[in-house]
Amino acid sequence: MPKDSSTSRTLPRPSVLSRRTVIRGAGVSLCLPLLDAMQPAFASDSNGKHARRFVGVSLALGLHNPNLVPETDGRNYKASRYLADLDDLRNDFTVVSGASHPGVSGGHSAEGSIFSACPNARGSASRNTISLDQLMAKQLGDETRFPSLVLNTRSQTSPSYTQNGSMIPAENNAMRLFTTLFVDDTPAERERQAELIRRGRSIMDVVGDEAKRLQRKVGAGDRDKLDDWFTSVRELEQRMVANEAWTNRPKPKVDMDKPSSIPRDTVGIAGTFLDIIRMALRTDSTRFVTLHVPGDYHGLSHHGMDGGTIRQLASVEQGMIDQWARFLRVLKSDGLLDETMVLMTSNLGNASSHDNKNMPVLFAGGGFQHGQHLAFDQQNNYPLPNLFVNALQRLGIEQDAFATSTGTMTGLEVS
């Protein structure tokens, strides 16, 4: 957005009040969460017992459905090629087929809707809405030092969006992530963090005063919009206060060494991030995580049903399934799986044709009655946002709808 060349804080007269003034104010509130001081790098005093968690793993290039989706449905389904080695976890996850986000299209550009389910979120005339993980963090994130973790194995893009529809840049460096979570800051760094927080709160004071003056100059409809914005500002200030309280507290110690090198392949990188996520959950540093995996095998995803290309693609995708399964096994061994919902999905049901229908969905943990294949209509897809409502309610969030949902997911029940 171009910067306003004016250095004055005087608001324009009502007759020349421009949208730029409002956007400039909102822009400040949206940028502030991205300051270093807004990234809580500490862990909860709580031991996290009986807490409920959510981890969303999104694959930019989907999964080849013929290798993923079982041919039969119900609890007696025959495991597909990708799921054949997950028999020990069979009762810990549910396979969902024939589901997608209503109104979402655009192939790769629909990545922004993976967890928001916002129709046409990346269209030129549209705006995204809050993602599932961020709604969870907004309601319950203050119970841990990190309200949420937004991660990407390669870039800073993410499918995590704020209440105002702004994308949250992802952490894409596993070494830096480990340091942020588990390595204590120097006294000088702690003071720098505290100063950033103090500055951030003073910025909120300035922006808030200007916005209140603006509120007196606009109509009722705009006042409602500003009320929503004020709510966001107040929530941000509350997070600042919480962050300031953690500044001088030690970070948790873990029985895991800081990664000395990061694998170059997609599967290996994802495995490293999942290892760190596991430790973040185990130390109750956070309870809400998204990990986006862009992948370096785009050419293979456009297989055109060529047998040789599909075999190469299957090798990579099987590796991702195996990493997901390994993650579930360690959570289970830690006693965390029944309290942690783990979703693996993608905006692409068929990456070869850029089709957003029939999204791949594996949903594990969280205390649900798993061990089943919920097979919905491949032509007239079932709304996947219904599963998001299940997840919210499992956390104790009283919400009956999310995006384009029509209720909770049929067949998905709590144990």
C-alpha cells in the first residue's frame, strides 16, 4: 500500500474523508501482531493436563486420491495403498472422502481457504475470513505462551488468517523455531522484547485516539465497522500485556537437540517441523498449530495419469503419510493424541487438473470415534467446514457454524 506523504495526524474533513485514512489505521493494527514482541516465545505455567489441541497439516499439492481413498466405506473399510501400513493407528483416525469447501475454486490460489473455507478467498474482489486455527487461538490462545504457531516448510505464506482477513506470515526456519521455543534469551534480548511491547502499546494508544475521532465523523454503518476494529485493538492490547508477563520467565527444557542441519527434501523437512511441533505440544508451549507444506515436486503432481510419474509421486506422498503417522504415534506414546486433533488436508483434490473438489482428509485424535471411512458424494460434495464445527465444539467453543458449514459432520461422534 502506498504510504501517505503527509506527516500530520490531523484527520481529513468529513467532506474529503478518504478510505485510505480508515485502511491506514486498520493497517497498523494488522501489522502489529507481526512485531517480534507479538510473537510469544515462552511456555505456559500450566502442565496442560486435559487441555485440547489442534494441529492442521496442509499439503499444497494434495494427495493422489486413488492411492488414498479406500474402495469401501464404514468401519470395515479395506485400507488403501497409502494407509496400508497404518493398521496400528486404524482406530485413531478417520478417512473422509467426497468433501470440499463450498464455493471455493481457483486451483492453487485456493490455498488461502484451506482452514478458512472462505469462498473465492483469493479473488480480486473478495476478502478472506478468519481461519479455524486462529479462531481457536482467539478464544483459547491466552492459556499458553504461544497463542498459536503458524509454520511453513519453505516460505512465509500460510493458510492462517486473522479476524480481519489478513494472512499471518509463517515461520519457515526450523532452527529459528526451535530457538524461539526452547532457548532462553539473553538479558539484553529480554529487555529489547519488553521495549517493543511497550512501544506497541503506545502505538495502540495513538491509533485508538485517532479512530475514536474518526468514529464521530462517519455514519452508523461505518461506526459498526469501527466497533469491530476497536474489539481487535483491545484483544491485541490484552495479548501485549500477556506477552510482557512472560518476558523474564525461562523457556521449557526439552530432550531434543536443536537441529544442526535441515533436510532438503520435502518429506524430511516436514518431519523435522513435526518433531518440533510435538515438543511444543508436550511442553504446552502452544495448543494450536498449522504447518503448510508447499512441496518441491510440482511437476510430478501434473502426472496426466502417466504410470511412471504417478509412481514417483506416490513415493513422495507415501513419505508424507508416513511422517504424519509417525507424528500420531509419538503423540499417542506421550498420552497426547486423545487430547489433540490432527488434520491433514489440502485445497487440491486433484492437483493434476487443479480441481478443488474431493479434498483429501485424514482426521485423527481428539477423542472422536475413529476407525472409519466417511464416504460422501464424489459429485455433490459434502461441506468440509462441518468438520471444523466439530473441532470447535470439541474445544468447548460454543459455535454452531463456521464459514459455509451446515452443521456438524455426519458420522463423526465423540467417544
